[in-house]
Amino acid sequence: MGSTERARMVAGLRDAGLTYAEIGAELGVSKQRAFQILHPQGQVSEKRAAELELLRKEWRSRRTAASNLEA
């Protein structure tokens, strides 16, 4: 099983409501490893990236609004 396939499997099991401990038991790995498979170090999921981008846009909008009030 390739790493992409394994990550998809972990994601599917998480979406189904399994805990990382349950996923680890299913795959024969630790709960920490199950988490790492889904969240490789230094990478952000697409969902989290979208959430962060929305926060950045909101922050920029508020900063612009505050600057306009000061002017």
C-alpha cells in the first residue's frame, strides 16, 4: 500500500468517526503514527489551508477598515 493510499484510508476512517487509536489498531500502527500519516510534518490539510486563508482575508479586511478609520 502506497503512502497516498494509506493517507486516503486514514482520512476515510476519520471521516467515519474512528479515533486515531482505533485507526492505528486497524492498520497495525500506533495512534501517533495514524495521526502522522494524515498530517505529515510541515504540511497542512486542504481544509485547514482554506480555513487559514479565510482568517487571513478577514484579518486583512479588518486591518484595512481600521486604517481607513484612522485616516
